[in-house]
Amino acid sequence: MEQQVEHVLDKIMEVPGNIGCILANNQGLCLGAKGNASEHSAGIIVAISDLASTLDPGCGSPVISLESNDKICMIHKHGITGAIYKMKGS
């Protein structure tokens, strides 16, 4: 499984504009992180995804976009929770 996670993270980082990515299991344990992503954020990323899904329980798993002045963090849960960090405007 570790090789599959590394392969997914490498593929995400190949996309122009992506500066980091992280994958976490349902308990918030970091499965892997690359680039400008801290493995310490895995728990909070899962918590944000879980809380956002309670806003409209019938809608499924939402995509959450957090923006700062120069970066965007997109979070989505599909079995495991993933976050992709991008430079704004990319």
C-alpha cells in the first residue's frame, strides 16, 4: 500500500501549480505527504472534511477550498482524505 500512496502523491505533484499534497486515513493518521504539506496537518484536514460533510448530510462528500493571499488548499474525502496545496492563479 505504501508504494500506491507514494505513486499517487508523485502523480499529484507532477501537476503544474501543485506545491504540496497529503493523504490521511479516517482517523487522521498521515499516510503520506509531499512538497509544501505538513504531515502534522493530517488530523485537522480530516476533521475539516468531516465537519463540512455535516452541513448537508444528503449531498455526499464536499470539496472544501481554503484560500489565503497566495495559496489554495483543496480538501476532499473519497475513502481516504486528501488535500492539495496550489499556488493561487495556477
